[in-house]
Amino acid sequence: MLQISVTKAETLKQKPDENKLGFGNFFTDHMFVMEYTEGKGWHDARIVPYAPLAIDPACMVLHYAQETFEGMKAYRKADGSIQFFRPLENVRRLNRSNERLCMPAVDEDLFLEALKQLVSIDENWVPHIPETSLYIRPFMIATDVHLGVHASHTYKFIIIMSPVGAYYPEGLNPVKIFVESDDVRAVRGGTGFTKCGGNYAASIRAGARAAENGYSQVLWLDGVERKYIEEVGAMNVMFKIGDEVITPELSGSILPGITRKSCIELLKYWGVKVSERKLAVEELFAAAKEGRLVEAFGTGTAAVISPIGALKWNDTEVVINNGEIGALTQKLYDNLTGIQWGKVEDPFGWIEPLK
Ligand code: PLP
Ligand code: COI
């Protein structure tokens, strides 16, 4: 495995107030960087002081968006120790994204080692107060200085980290979501199943329109018929209809969320009926009108479990569970975050300790 060299920062930054972290506002003292050159593979793995990158204006990522990223967290337990949640799932998804975007794979063991060394060096940045964590953002960019459209021959892989609180200012209070019928995020055969920057660029306009109207995020419909529910801007979605939890199947155009997968596994473990299937927006709104849509929530690393209190589609708005968090949503939140923060036992082997 590649050796990772370490250069420590000479001066450390002042840490932010843990009560005012928000999401993605502050960055730690160090970052991990390594380079890829075709024919040579990955090289120059290093941990260095967090600093701006010098990038040539003709760098390919700036023009054709050959970029992938991941989102994961390190959690501090009550005894002060630090742990990760299913980190191998992130590097495996990164490598699936990379394959789609013709980018090189990252070795799983090296990824884990880089993560552990980086978090160890910036250990004091993992926040202490409840509901906070250290958000970790691994990403890869194409660095050839060239304007032809083809795969780059050189890449940088970087990991940066940010201490975070809640993703939505609402916290665990239910969010309002707007069902988007005009713009689409992704189509089958495209890059929807990957975590690449371009997917998010395409989503910003609808998100901004929803925000102007008082909605936190959009709920995407499938890109072909605009009929089936896909996912929310930064979360997968689940609906409790009657006593069954329904979530859109992995169609190729939605992100296979690690929180989604974990919720499905938890629900099955509890004996709750879960179906991964196509769910038409009409079916969802009909269930709401008949009083059978009893809970709705989003799942994601940044947002964890986010209850949905209202859904707007064209001219119809439905309120779910009186705009309050439902019992099953709360139970999932408590158990999932309980495992992540080491407050409840992990029967699944999801936790990877830092040391
Ligand atoms: N869907 C999108 C578009 C996302 O950006 C995310 C967040 O990463 C998710 C779903 C949830 O994925 P995960 O649970 O792996 O964080
Ligand atoms: C996540 O990591 O959970 C994300 O959704 C990434 C995001 C903030 C775009």
C-alpha cells in the first residue's frame, strides 16, 4: 500500500463554536491529497495543511465536470472515542461513480487508512456536543490541462473535513417538500446513480424555485414520464402507507443511499414490511387523500432522517401526520443515530472505530 507522508500545519485555526456550526461552513487544519497519472497509478499520497489548490484554468474538471465525491461522517461517542459508519460503503460507491465517469478506482484499504490518519491528526475537530459530527468530503477531479472532451489522464483525490450540526435549520422538525414537475435531475443511462458534481448543478434551479416558495427541497420525479417518485435533493425518500414502508427502487437514476440501505435493513430487522418499488406520485397523493399516508421522511448522511411534514404537487398540498414527526420516523432516527454516536448497540457490524 502507498505510504502516506504527513506535513503538519504550523499554526492551527481557531475552532468554531460547536453550537453554531451549521453545515459545511468550517474546515479542519489538514487535508489528504494524492495524484493519479495514467501508466503510473496513484502516487504522492500525503496529509498536508488545508490550503487552496493551484489549478490551471484549462484544467479539465473546470470545463467538463469530470468530478465525483462522497459524503460521510466521523462521530464522537460519550467516552470521547471516535467512530465511522459503514465507511467501505462510501469507497465502493465512489468507485462505482468513478467507473461511470471513466475515472480511476481508489483502493479500499488505502481509503480507510487515509481516512483514519487524517481524522486522527484533526481529532480535536470532531465536535463534542449532541447532534454534531465531522462531515468528511472525499472527492476526485480531472486535472489534465486540455480542452478536448475525453477522459483525463491525471487526477487528484482529496479528502477535506468540516465539523457540522444539522443540515436543515429545521433539525428534526418536519420539512416541506415541493414535487418538481418541470426540471428533471437524471435519467436512466445517465449519471443519476453516481455522486458527481454535475447532478447537483442540474438540480439547483428547481431547488431555488422551491426555496422561493417556502419549501426546503424538491422531490424529483423520473426523467422520462415525470410520474414516479425518485428522491429528494440530498436524500432518498420513504413513505409509510398503511403499515408498509415504500421507497423507490434503485432505478439507475437515483443515488443508492447508505442511509437508505441502513434504514431498510433496520426496518426489516424490526419486522416492518418494506417495499422497494416504483411509486407513482398519483398513488402517493391518493393515499394521502384517503388518510393512508401516515409518515414520510428523507434519509441521507448530511440530513440523517428528516421528517417530511408537507408535500406540494401542482396545486395540491398535503400535510402528513399533522406536520409532526411520526413514531416510526422517530424510532429510526433514534436507533440509527444511536448506533452512529455509539449510544445503542450495533448488531450489524456497521461501526468502524478510529482506533
Ligand atoms: N440522494 C442524493 C441526491 C444525495 O446527495 C444523498 C446524499 O449523499 C443521498 C441521496 C443519501 O445518500 P447517503 O445516505 O449515502 O448519504
Ligand atoms: C450527503 O452527504 O448527505 C449529501 O447529501 C451531500 C450533499 C450535502 C450534497
